[in-house]
Amino acid sequence: MNRRLTLAGSVVGAMTVALDGTVLTVARPTLQHDLGASLAQAQWTGTGYLVAVASLLVAAGRLGDRYGHQRLFGIGMTGFGLTSAAIGVAPGIGWVIGLRVVQGVFGALLQPATLGMLRASYPPQGLRMPIALRTSAIGVAAAAGPLLGGVLAAGPGWRAVFFLNVAPALLLGVLALSTPDPHTPRRVAFDVPGALLLSVALACLTHTLVALPRASWAVAATGLAAAVVLVRHERRTAGPLLPPGVVGRRPVAAALGALVAASAALNGAVFVGAYLLQDTFGLTAAQAGLRALPLAAAMVLAAPAAAVLLRRAGSRPVTGTAAAVLAAGILVLREASGTPALCAGFALAGAGFGTVMVTATHVVVRWAPAESAGVAGGLQQTAMNVGPVLGVAGATALTTVGGRPAALLVLAVTAGVAVPIGLLLPKRSELAIKPDHPQDRAPLPARP
């Protein structure tokens, strides 16, 4: 695909996955009622998908490095669309859960590819705005998803929620598979044992966090054991799944840490905020959604502004400042007593998070070698999946123990953790590029 189609595919692909999750959250009660499912079964329509996605993102990214990101994107989008259509006609809850797991596999294939395609198509100095546009699209999905989910569930029914993504997913999937890929993938090694160990570790971690406080400690122990064996294996194998050129680079590790901290803080705060709005302020779900709308709006607007700030100031000061803004927004929510303060808190949180997401993602994609762009994209997406689960699990526990104000205070501190992490990022957004990759040739910057 040419550069414009690549950008469109990356933006729509990211938006499709984000929209799928947000619309289902609102439509799930209707699905449960219509299919006669239990609450646990209804929850597994989300848990099964999340475990499948989180466990396979890095391995899928490495497959993109080996066989081409456009090909993996095409397979992922086509499969995502077909499984969406199948879920829309599923006869029972068992079919829905099973198909959601399969859909999660295809979601894992396409998500790292949305970043890998950008890395392959754009020169390093031209990545800022494409990543910002992709982030804005996710913000639009966050804003539109609950509204669309509510309208569709109340009108045509929950099945229409899954038909929503079918046409764009199939269109872009077929287009990606039928269009020659101008970028020849490098035949990098694929570490099968490493992929299996990492998948088990991430699946167990995700399941444990989602299931808290009723988590199976046997599952948690299995995940920990897999992680220990993975570290040992990766240090010894000649072709590791997690190349030292990616995970061994300080800026990449710092950016991933900032993403986990910021996404955990934001999603935990949104979780607590939803109960705060409805239980403390007595608002309906629709009224609460309107109060939270400034969050998504600020995120959409902050993303392109972050691209400009990134070019002028670099990732270090921008990320640290944005994390502080996110923390301030959560503290405003903690002290809010009326609509203006609530809207201001959500707006600050959205602006801070949207900026961190752009700057940290930019560092991950740019600092990773081009031949490992898929792994970098998989790690970024893993951070963006594990962080929210960690944040919601922590917020639930903190609310139970110390109440909502205490939970929001800890979540603000969690956002603040990204401030010192940001000091490990480069001072400027320019990076040292390997000169053996033609499109990456650029002047070397001063060392950060």
C-alpha cells in the first residue's frame, strides 16, 4: 500500500479495535439478558478476548517483522471482520465467548502491524504526526463507543454492535492482502519457545488481574514460572523473541514504563469516576457519560499538539509535564464537588494521557531497529493492555480498603511515577539511526 493508504489502515485499524471494546462494554448487559447468560459468562466475552490479545501481541509483532506487517495487518483485519460477523449471528453465549477468543487472536495480529507499517513507510523524522493521528482516532473511539453501544443495544440489539466493524475491517483487510507490499521483510528469526513462554506468562498475568480478588494463585504461579524460564531462555538463545536492541535500550524500556503507569492511572481513575458520578452525585449512566466526555475530547485534541511539542522540545520534558497534568486531573476529580470541576478533571486527565501516549509510543517505535518494529509495536500494545487491567484491579482493591478518595490519590501518585520515568527518555526526539537501513539515514543527534 502507498503511504496514504498505510496511514489510513493504521488509523482505522487502531480505531476498529478500540471501538469494539468500548461499544461492547455498554451492550454487554443486553447481550447477557438476550442469551440468558450468567454474569460470569457475560464477563468472559471481554476477558477471553483480552487474554488472547495480551498474550499474543509480541509474538504477532515478530511474525510481522518476519513475513511483513502489511500481510499480518491484512490477515488480522480480515479475520477480525469475519469473526465479528460470526458473533453477530452466534446462537448462544458459548459461541460468543469462543468466537471472542478467536477474534482476540486476530486482534493481536493486526495491532502491532498498525505501528509496524508506519515505521516501514515513514522516515523517522516523519513519524510524529501519523502516530498522533492514530492516537486521536483511539480518542474518537473512546468518545463514540459508549454512545454507539447504547444506541445500538437499545435499538437493533446487541448483535448490531458486532456488525458495526465488519465492513471497514473486511475492506481494509482485503485491500492489504491484494496490494503488493513495497517493503520487503527481513527474514528475522522467530523464537518459538520464547513466544510460547511469553504468551503463557502474559495470559496468566492478565487472567490473574482480571479475576481479582477471586484469582487462582495456581494460574499466577504458572505465569511467574513461565516468566522466569523465559528470562533464562532469552539470555541464552541466539535469536531471542525480545531482541536486546529493543528491550535493552533505555529509552524503549522507559517509554513502556511510562505507558503502563499512565494507562493504569487513567483507566483506574475512569473506573472509580464512573461510580463516583453515579453513586455520589446521583447521575444516570447517560449523564455520567456526558460529564466524562471532556476526557476523550481533550485526548483527541492533545495528540496532534503533542506531535508539535515533541518536535520542538523532545520527549523528555513533554512526557514528564504530561504525566504531571494527568496526575493533576485525577486530583481534581478527587476533590470535585460539581460539574465544572468534574469536567475540568476529566479534561486534564485526557490531555495528559493523550500526550504521554503519543510521546512514549513515538520513542518506542523510533528507537527500535526497523527490523524489530513489530516487536516494538507488540510491546507498546502489551503495555496499553496490561496497564488498564492493572489500574482497574488496583482501583477495585483500593476502593474496597480505603474508599474512593484514597483510590484516586494512589492513582494520581501512579501517574506521577511517569514523571521521573520521563527523565530517562531522550532530550530531543531525534535518535541515532542505523545507517544500513536506507530510509533511516539521518544526521545523528547529540547524546541525551
